[in-house]
Amino acid sequence: MTDTLLEVRRLKKYFKTPNGLLHAVDDVSFSIPRGTTLGVVGESGCGKSTLGRLILHLLDLTDGSIIFDGRDITNLSKQEQKDIRQYMQMIFQDPYSSINPRMTIGEIIGEPLIIYGKCKNVAERAEKVNSLMETVGIAQRLINAYPHELDGGRRQRVGIARALALNPKFVVCDEPVSALDVSIRAQILNLMQDLQEKLGLTYIFITHDLSVVKHISDEIVVMYLGKIVEKCESKELFSTQYHPYTKALLSAIPRPKIGGRKGRIILKGEISSPINPEEKCRFFPRCVYVKEKCGQNQPELREVSRGHFVACHYHEEINGVAKGD
Amino acid sequence: MDEPILSVRNLTVHYIKEDSTVRAVNGLSFDLANKETLGLVGETGAGKTTTALSIMRLIPNPPGKIIEGEILFKGEDVLRYNKHRLLRMRGRDISMIFQDPMTSLNPVLKVGDQIAEVIHIHKKLSNKEANIEAMKMLEVVGISSDRFNDYPHQFSGGMKQRVVIAISLACNPKILIADEPTTALDVTIQAQVLEMMGALKKNFDTSMILISHDLGVIAEVCNRVGIMYAGNIVEIGNLEDIYVNGFHPYTKGLFGSIPDLDSDTERLKPIEGLMPDPAHLPPGCPFYPRCPERLPECKTKLPGAVELSPGHLIRCVHAKKN
């Protein structure tokens, strides 16, 4: 038995636009065992950030349910939302705009402690802030510094410390390293892995960068236009992909070695509009294997081997062919 | 080898501010051979973009100032060009693609007119002829010429970058400088654009300088690679020199920091510490504070470039000629 921390069932989020309904997240289900990391991968506009925000109730969902730690948290009052958020926190993409430029580092990290009344007095709070800064590797002397005095990597550490201030069980990380340089990125990724081990955290790691998720996730879902197209264990995804989009996505990553990329698939065209999508496979206009059924109905996510789910009508056929070439 | 088409010698660029001087580029030298693609790799603040802007003579002055050096284009020093000659150079001899396609196009002009403008100026064609040429360029970059009268907001990011590429290649420049041309794009779109750029470069016989922080993109497109750190090239060589026989501790550190898709690394090996502040560069080797292989002498002595094998130059005390 795996101990599930978060489960999401048939989650939907439609935004109203002047041209119709924008299907940002469309019928997404998954669950995350405690202490593991789920990687959510996809390109711009696939709904990955919306998904993260829905789970934290930063957006109201259209349909579906969210079960956190055995409790249905789909419909909560404002007060209940506030209560539950101390267990679920978020690390944002942009360390420049996600922390208040007019607060000092100590104030930023201490703010959640004040809001939730976690500390009896100032001394206790200062102690807690100090230990948080130590945990994420920020020098004590920076406690009275302002964000503009710090570089991107350190700011992101402040964002992480703030997220950890209330001892959450679950953290949504929305592209936490995308704005950072490679050498700093590696430092932050290692820090996040250490923290997960030490504090038993559960992560959703949202990113467009497949090489980052491989490194940090236990399981990965690949999204395309609001739908999950493939879901499986992290290691398996990189050895066996069934969905044509996943194949193309993986082959499109430039490898840092000579002649690193072989048998590259170049997709035609661009992502289609998520507004009022038709009842057919979302990947239909760009797929190289397209057949008649693809234009008729949407493929369901099916389990094709143990723990490996794919939403494609023709995956058996495609993979029979693909292995040969 | 023939005479290089572009030769940068001892380039030094500072940004002079009231209370400090930012030493962005410090004595940088490299050659670009004809029809070659040179990649410049480095992190934020390494001086990549400043180098590119210096070649185009687009450094904002003040606060930027080219302190010394030479930039020889076909033997002529670009730094000595007058205003008139510079206008002829930009877009015709050397052109540039900027990082962000969203902001490098004029939002209130039709894309076709923006392409035709360059052709009209440099090729001295009538507006009508320039428009026909511009339509051809649109087709070359894979956009239907029906979209001549569309505005930039009607295009996606990848399409806008194609338009920018069409503008930069419209007058068949000798050198194309591409500053992070695909960084703002999704990977599948990036793959499309990179493939197209490779093909165009061949057809147009252009030499190219590709600036990127992504070692994967560089490996795919370039013949030669320069690794930049704190305003200088710390290691330069062909793909094999860098990707297989990388010597400089920073080069090795960079490769250790990227997750490898094809093997199972459990943990990354980041470079410790941070990039030095270019306003307060340490006196010796700028990489000294972060270097795992540092020696006491590195703190005060800035090593010169040593040629380890033909074309493979390194700035590090450990590099010694055999």
C-alpha cells in the first residue's frame, strides 16, 4: 500500500474568454504518494501552472475534486482555505517578482509565522527565522538585507525558506529553477532534494525542462493542451515513450555532447488554440502518425504496461513501427 | 586557413557609473573564420551580450565605453568607422538577432514592411521591388507570403523569431550574430528554428556567432566554442576540444551542473559560490574563489592563454605546453 498524500480527480478549469471557453486544465487525474515528487512537464500553454494553482486554491476550479491527506478539500470556506495552506505551500518561478522588495529577508521569511501566530514572542520568531536561513543556506548577515541586494539564486533560497516556514507537507514548485543560471540551478536542485529527504516533503515540480524533472522526480506526467498525454515513472519515461508528443518533446532537447541527438523528430506547426477545442485528439494537427480515429474522438488515458499510462489511439501500432526505425 | 572574416583583439568594455565601474569585457580576443559558426557560452554577466553589442557598435554610451581593443572586419577596424559607414555595416555586412522576438519587432508596423525596410535601405531598391524581395524572404523562413500585411501581435513567438531572422538575412550579411535566438521559445519550436537557421546559414554562406547559455544548442549548431567567464574567454576550441577534452575547471564545472538525459546521475555537481560581481573583480584569476583546482598563485596572477593543441586555447595555470 502506498500512502497517498494528494489525489486529484477529473480536475477541470475553464476560463471564460470573449471567444469562448478556454480549456486550461481538462480532466486531469493523478495521485502523489507521500514523500515523493511528481514532475509535470509541458510547453507554454499546456496548463501546467494552472494545475499547480488549482491545487492550492489560488484559482477556483470548474469541476473535479482534490483530496489532501485523506480529506476532501475541493470546497472550502475562506477560513478553511487559509488553514489548509499552512500544509501546502508554493515556490514561484521568478525570484525577482515573488518576494516583496520593500521587506527585509528576515521579515519575508518571518511573515508566515506572524500570519499563522506560530511564535509566542519576537525572540522565538527570530530563532525560527535564523534556523530557516541556515536550512536553505543564506548567511545570517543578510537578515536585514533587502531583496535587491541578493542575486537570483539567493532570492530563490529566500522563496524556499518562506515556503518552509510553516513546516508544510506539500510544496508546489512552479518552474523554481528556470530563471537561474546553470551552475546556480544545480545548487538549488540539490538543496531541494536535501530538504525533501530531511523534512519528508512531497513535491509537485512543474517545468518545461525535461532534463530537470528527470533528475528530481519519481513520476512524471506530460501535458499537452490541458490534458495528460503520458504518465509513468521517471526512469521509464526516458527509456520508453509511447505517445508521439512525448517522443518529439524528448528528441527536441539539444544534448550537450557531440552528435548527441539522433533520430530527431521535428514537429510541424505550433500548439493549437485551447479555446473551445473540438472533440478529437488535441495533438491531432501536429502528429506525424495521424489516422482517421484521431480526428473523431479524444483518446482516454489507458494503462499500457504496469504504471505507464498513455492517451493515444494508435500507440501499439506506432510503437511497433517506431522500434524498427 | 584563410584570413578570418572577423577578428576581435584585446577588447575591453566598461560600464562607467557614478560610484563604480563595471568591467564587463576584459581583454577578449577571438577570430571568426569564414563560414564558421562560433558559439559563445557563459552565464549571466559573463559579457556575452556586451561582446556582441560591441561588434555592432551598439553599446549604449554613456554608461558603456569601449576602453581599448580592435574589432577587425575584413581587415578594417569597426571601432574606427564613422557614423555613415556604421549605418551601411549594420544589417548589410553584419546583422544581429536579439534574444526576445516579442520586443525586437515594432508592434505598429506590418511585418512585411519591417523586412522591406532593410532591403530598401541597403539594396537601394524601390519600395515595390523591396516588397517583392521581402515576400520572398518570408517564404524562405517558412511563413506564407500572404501574411505580409499582418502585425507582430498576430504571430506566435516562434513565428516572430522567424520574421526577425528574415530581417537579419534579407541583405545577405557576411556575419550573423545571434544572441540567445531560441531561449524564449519552447523546445519543439526551438528545434524547428534551429534546424531552419542551420539550413539558411548554409544557403546564404554566412558566418555566425551564436550566443547561448545552453551547451546543448551550441553542440548542435557550432563548429567552435568559446567558454566565457567574467568578461573573458577562459577556453576556446572546436567541439571535441570543449565537449570531450574540456580542460578549464570552469568548463568542467559547467558540464557537471547540467543533468544528463542519457545517464542516471543521482546528484548534480554544482560549481560552488557565485559569479563574481563585475564591478569588483578579484585581482588574479576571476574564477579563483570558486575553483576546485586553485593554487595560491591564482589569487594574484591572471594566466595568459596557452595553446594546448592547435586552436585549443586555455587561460588557466594548469594549462602547460608539453
